[in-house]
Amino acid sequence: MNKQYSVRLLLSAGLLLSSGMLSANEQISKSDVDVDDKTIAISALTNMSEYLRSLDKFSVDAQINTDDVLPNGQKIQINKTAIIKSDPPSGLWVKTSSMFGEREFFYNGKLFTVYTPESGYYASFKAPETVAKTINKAEQEFNIELPLADLFHWGTDTDSTADIDEALIIGVDKVNGIACNKFAFRQQEIDWQICIQRGETPLPLKLVITSKLEESQPQYMALLKWNTAPDLDKQSYTFTAASTDHKINFLKADNNK
């Protein structure tokens, strides 16, 4: 039995147990787990999504690297940090920092605001009742991309799992010393990889996305550190402008381009 097939059997058995399809006392036979990579990978993704949606609240610290493609085709790596504090369904605060400055995002169930502390400018729009719907509106209507937005799409009606064409089991890996199962997926416009923590807390620990829309195939990579029981009592999700801040309006996205 080769190593990759052994990993497939172990992952299949674990997913059958975690999904409730088999009890821990039932014997798992080869026929129970002899399924293809895509089925196993999608099951792992579904299991992870269900776990994320079950969390009452969470915070994430992320180290993000993105490729910026210059006009001459050269790729320059841009480093960014992101802090995400989420209290679903209607509380979200995000802060990003990069060489281009800082941004803060506030959502309180009624209003979504983007703020740039260094310049003192902010803009707001009336938001839907959930984080996922608000992120979707920000993307579609105003071209605002929040870091790691997929954390809020997975397991909802805006999930893009149905768009997956191919999936592979890569194997067992470690991210920041934590054991994880690694999978690779292919869609029409992107290839992507994900490392999901093993065991009873299937959290995404690493995400790599490769764009196929450009010849240079720029990549996005994020390493995630989780707190699934944070103290968010003092966290405000409502933006309060200072006397020196300046309100501006969002520009509507041109979706006909």
C-alpha cells in the first residue's frame, strides 16, 4: 500500500466518523473508505465549513503574502498582517497593516464602515443583517475585498464549493507546529490549496490561491492563528468618527467592465 493511498484511507475513516456516518465502535472496512480524492476533499471542506459556522465567536491573526504584478511582468511580494474579530451574526472588526498603510473595517449589523486611520477618511454603507451578506455586498457593489472573506462564505449560500472542478489529497503536513490535512483544488479561474487542522477542531491554518487569469499566475498565501474562545466584551463594532476625521462616499463598482 503506497503512502498516498494510506493517507486517503485514514482521512476517509476520520471523515466518516466525524460526519456521524459511522460510530466509533463500528468496524471500518476498506470498502467504506475506498472513495475518490474529490469526494474526500469536498467532505473535509464541508466538515471544516460546518465547524466554522458553529463557532459562537472567534479571532484570527493572519500573515498574508500577495504577489503584485508589475507592468513588465515581474512579481513583487507584498506582506500584510490582518486581525479579525468576529461575533456572528452581526459583529465584525478587521484591521489590516501593510507597507501602504492601515485600514479598519467595522460592521455592527446595520452599518459597514471602512476607515484609514493615517488619513482620517472613512466611508459607510447600510448593511444587511449578517456578516456573510455584508461582505458579499461590499465585494459586488463597491469592490471592497476583506482579507480572508472565505472564512465567512464557507458553509453559507455564498459558498463556492460547487465551482470546484478537481480536488486532490496532498497529505499530512504541519503549520506552525500543528498537524493538518492538506488538499488542493482547481476551479476555472484559480487553483488553491488549504491545510485543515486535524482532530476535533478542523480549522483552516494555511491558504494558498493561484490566479490563472494572468500569465505570471500571481499567488496569495495566508497563515492563520486562531482563538475560538476570545474575550470580545470590550471590542466595538461601531465606528465612531473623531472631530478630525472626514466622511467620503463609496464609489459604486462598474460590473459591466
